[in-house]
Amino acid sequence: MTAVSGRPDAGARIFVLAHSLERTRARIGLPLLSLPGFAVRQGFAGLEVSDRQFSGRGPQELRRFAGACADAGCGLLFDINADLTAGAGERDAETGHARAMIAVAAALGAERLRICVGGQALSVQRFFRRRRRRVGPPLERAASGSLAVGAAGAIMRLGHLARERLPQRVRGLEGKTARAVAALRGLAEAAGEAGMLLGIENHWGISGEAANLARMIDEVASPWLGSCPDLGNFPRGADVEAGLRLLAPKAVILHAKSYAFAADGSEKRIDYARLLPVFRRAGFAGPVTVEYEGMGDDLAGCLRTRELVLRLWPT
């Protein structure tokens, strides 16, 4: 693969996770509406945004953001955070939220969707779900609040740290999986009607084990449902390469996560040179979203992650 002016070729379009640029946005006062143009100027093919940024926004705001993406030539992926494993009442609300977010993603012109399905006992996502339906600041308002951004990032890092050190146990796995599968059948159909592929991320809970995630996809058996493998989300002791061999053939989005880099540009915790070829063998051609969860300059971390993927992505 070659890159021209920092842009990957069509074989592996590289997006950036909007939440991985929160510290940069706060530092330079960048409004959400200006983020598509900013991402393209950094050489990314597009953005991956989430329901935390767009839940509750009206049609006019959605049209403005879609227009900003179109004007900048910025592709768009959309993340949905839900707990499809909960009891009947709460699960109905969560499924309803997911359906509403599919409609929002379609209004924004998103290409594909990522969903987290829940089920974990320790859930940072539950904290964010409580805030999710609050309407955010106007799209044109400059980003601010570096202290709040730092606190949210610290909560996320603590959650990841705890999950990495705790064994992967899900109480009532079979029941939770069955409830999620039932919900996913309808959500995959809704995504298909909107013309978008939907990928389940290996995001702890019932999707933490690759085999169970693959089983959910097989049970739903929809051409619109696949996986969204995240290279950094495997539980302690998991055989990451074996897990990716299960998920890569079903992948609709790949999350290229990073935390810290060695002097040669390699990621210190994730063996990209060993893992990326799994996707070549599976015939996956993108999109790839870089996601930096380390300390320091988040934009620099995202750019280093992109360069690592470009250097190792096989032709």
C-alpha cells in the first residue's frame, strides 16, 4: 500500500475516532461542526462519531453536520452504545435508542455502524449511557472544558485497566446472549433498510469472548450484521490472533487501537505486525478506524497509529 499526501489508498480507508481527538478539540477550541474538515486536513478519510455526540439533536443540526462532511469529503461511521442484555423494560428502551440512532446515522449519511451490546458487570458505558441522551452543545460552539475531557478520559482508562486485570466472567451468559440476539435481528433489519452494515464490537460483556460474538452473528444470520474487531479489547489471557481469525471474516469495521509507541513506531502492547495479516487473509479491505487511548497528545497518537497501519497493511 502507498499513501499520497498522507492519505491511504482505497484498499484501506483510514478513519479516526472522534472521541480520540477530544483533548485536541478542547486545546484548540474546535467545534464539532469543524471536525470533518479538520480530520480530512490531517489526512484521514473520515470520522467515526457516536450517539454520545448526536443523541437528541434535531434534523437541522443533522443536516448541517452531514453538509460539513460532504463539503470536506469526509466519510462517516457511527457508533451506537446500548445494553441489549438487560431486563425487558430497560432492554426495550435500549433497543429503541439503537433504532433511533440508526435513523440519525442515516440522516448524517454514515456508511456503516458499530454497536456495543453490553452485559458486563463493570460497565464504564453505563456511566456514559446516563449522559448519552442529553443534547450536547451547539455544533458551532468551540470545544472547551479540558478538565471534564480529562476526567472522562481517566474514567475510561480506569475501566479498561480494571477489565484487563479481571477475569472475563459474565453471569447469565446464555440468557443475556439470547436476549441480545433477539434484539439484533430487528436492528440488523433496520440497518439493512437504511443501507448500512452493522458491526458488533468485541467490547467486553457478552461480546468479550470472540467465539460468543461470532456465535451471535451466526445466530442472527443477517447479511447486514458483522463484527467490529478492536485489537485492544481482548480479555486477559485471550489468544488474540485466534480470536481475530474468527472475527476478521465477518468484519465490517476494524478498530486499530493504540496506547503507547516504541522508538521504531511499533505499538508497545499490540503486535500489529502479527495481527494485521489476519485481515489480509480474510479479505478485509476496510474501513479502519484508529483509536488512541494513551496519554499526551491525542492527535499525535492517532497520526502515529495511522502511520503504523499504513506501514504494515499488506498490499
